[in-house]
Amino acid sequence: MAERIRVSIQGDAEVFRALRKLPDDGSAELRDKAGVLAQVIMRSARGLASSNLQARAAARTLRIVRDRFPTVEAGPEKRLLGSEFGQTRHTGWYARARYWDSPGDQYRPHRGRASYWFFLAHERNRATVDAGWRDALDATVRKWSA
């Protein structure tokens, strides 16, 4: 089964409660600003994915989720998790018996929880996106609470 993974930058429960009180227009405005910030993560992820065939294929599935928080989603793509975290075994057609002794690797080496491109893009841009989202949130709440 193909998987989806999502990166979203979120705040505290108090922020969630306050955002529910925004009118529909204020919520839509915040969604637009969050989408602009999510593009920063998406561009970075696509740039990091460009160095690997499987990651490039998985990066084509990236999309921005229209949410009040900057959110980027990837998938479904059957090569997504292998391109993101690497793998230590052969899968799919490459798992047939005739390839068992093959020295070639289907994916980059598995590095545990270390990311190759998707979560790495999130981590590299976290400070910028967090600051931008806080500014957008403050401006939207000030505008719509008056």
C-alpha cells in the first residue's frame, strides 16, 4: 500500500482554540499565508530530492495542503519511504532470487531516522517558516479581532 507523509508546523492547543474563533474570511486569509510559507518547504524538498532518481519520482507527488498551518504532503508513491529513509534490502522486481547476490543497491543506505530529503527540508527551513507563520498569525488575529 502506498503511504503518505505530511509535515506540518503547528503550535499549542491555545492557538488552535483561538483560531476556531476567527471568521471564515480571516481563516481563509491565514490559509493563504500558510500556503505561501509551505512553498518554502516544498521548494527546498524538491531541491534536495533532485540528487536521486527515486527521490525525484517521489518529489513529484509533493503538494501543499490548504490549512491554517504551513503543511506539505507527499505521496502516495511506492518509492517514497525508501527514497526518504533509505533501505537495506531489495524490494519489488529487484527482490527476485536472481538479484539476491547483486551488489547494486536499489535505494540509498538506510540511516535509521535520518532523512534524505523530505523531513530534512522541513528541519532546514523550520526557523524561517515558524517566524513567518507567527508574523502571519499575529497580523491576521489583530486584523480580525478588532
